[in-house]
Amino acid sequence: MTPRHPEEDTIELMTPAEVAKVFRVAPKTVTQWAESGKLRSFRTLGGHRRYPTSEVMNLLYGTAR
């Protein structure tokens, strides 16, 4: 069994396309934010990024870390 991050079972996650739609930017921009540390992401077993909804909303409303 592959180890999972403990928060993966308890938090809601968004796809890059969903985050991009919220901010009206390209999905590639969202990926760049993750790579620069502006937005935390998780990787699925297939290697796709997912973003915690709470962090997306924090960034949107200016309450990000």
C-alpha cells in the first residue's frame, strides 16, 4: 500500500482547471504558483496536481500564509 498524506482523506481538493477558473488564469499559471510555493499542492497517484480548496480560498481572499 502506498503511504498517503494524512490530510488527503479529510480535505477537499481542486484540479488545476478548477483553480484556474476561480482566478481567471490559465491552468499553467496555477502550476507555476505551486512550483514557486505560492499555493500548496498534492500529487495524485497518477502524478496530477490537486490543490486544497481552503488554501485556494485563502489566496483568493488575501489571507494566504
